[in-house]
Amino acid sequence: MRRPIVVGNWKMYGALSDALVLATAIRNGVENFSNLEAIICPPAIWLPEVAEVISKKNDHISPGAQNIHYLSEGEYTGEISAPMVKDVANYVIVGHSERRKYFSETTEIISRKVAAAVDADLSPIICVGEEKVAADSAEKVSRDLKNLLVDIKKNEYKKIIVAYEPVYAVGAAEPANPEYCAKVIQKLREVVGYESPILYGGSINPGNVFEFVKRPEIDGVLVGRASLKASDFIKICRIVSEYKKII
Ligand code: PGA
């Protein structure tokens, strides 16, 4: 059975002291939500310390990286490889719209990152989403997802997590329409089959998360801004955990 998942993407925010305070508060706050997997993705430089803090008490809260290189080693100043991340984390976000936009990541590069993650036994959290709503958005997004999976085998799909993040809803004032997202996610489900969790991401907060996770198509959420405030992130985790427990 697919588990409910809440991912916190801290992006490029916070000093080490902030990261430790936030990680400790989240670890304590989600302690009893044992049906849920919370994944915390701090800036790479704080990953070992955050991993140390969160792995102390729980097995349902895990660290994740925000990015990897698609090669395992080499002369690539400033980069981090999947085997390096694997020493401290179990997950890595790939294909985030900010990486596509500001770092020119193409479908080919992202598909290699997906394969590099799977080869290193990391679960990639694969982000896909259209720039704006159009009549053919669902087809476009599922085509993109298919192309991102070309370098892994079907029996490895159980290791992946998909995050449907319409680009216009990331870092925005409002999330996308939940009903519409559930429809797109149904299409993505046809691509990955039944084992991979599929999340929604984009302007999620404690006030709107229920509208998304009450839909059986949506297995959880990827949270940006609201993951930087422990009380908001814990509230989101509580709502997801409680609702997904009932169904
Ligand atoms: P947001 O970010 O929740 O701040 O919109 C989402 C994301 O990181 O994808």
C-alpha cells in the first residue's frame, strides 16, 4: 500500500542554528504520526547535521537532498553525487521547477539524475508540472514524466515518488485547483502504476492542504515556504496523517 508523504523543501534558507532548531521541532512534532513519512530536505551543507537530529527518535521522518549530479564522481566543482548523498539521506528531489528555470536543467539531464538516484539506492522525488493551464496540460505533463523515466526499469518505479507541481502555483499566492490536480494526477498514475506515491506541491499551507489530501488520487504534499515554520509544517503533517488514517 502507498504511504502518505509530506516533503519539506527548505530551499536556500536558514543558518545552521535555524536548521537545527527547525529539525528538532519537526522531529518532536511528528513523533506520533506513525502512518506518515515526513521527508526533510535542508540545504546540502546542513544535511548531515539535520540527518543526525531527525534520525534520533523516529523511523518515519527522513532526510532528503534537494539536488544531485547525474555522475557518481569527477571534476565537477561544487557538485554532489548520489552515492555521496546516500551516506546521509534516503531521498533526493530532482527536476524541481527552480532547477529547470535557473539552472537550465533539461528533461535529459533530469532523467539521468533519476537513474543516478535509483542506482545509488536513493528514492528520487521527481517534480513535474506545466507552466500554465492549457487544454493539453495533463498529456504534456505525463509525457514529461514518461521521458524522465526512460533510464530506469519498470520494476524500479516502486522506488520513486512523483510530485505534481504546476509551475504557476510554486511560490505563488494560491495553490492550483485541487480538483484539476487530481485529474492530472490520474493521468500520471497511468504512467507510473500503483506503487509510486504521487504528491501535489505548490503553495500548500495548513489552511488548504485538506482540499488536496482528501482526494484519494493525492498521496501527500511537497511543501516549500510552510516547511520553514515548524508549527505550520507539523499542522500539515497532522492533517495528512489523520485523514489518510481514516480512509
Ligand atoms: P511553495 O514551494 O510551497 O513555497 O509554493 C513549493 C516547492 O518547493 O515546490
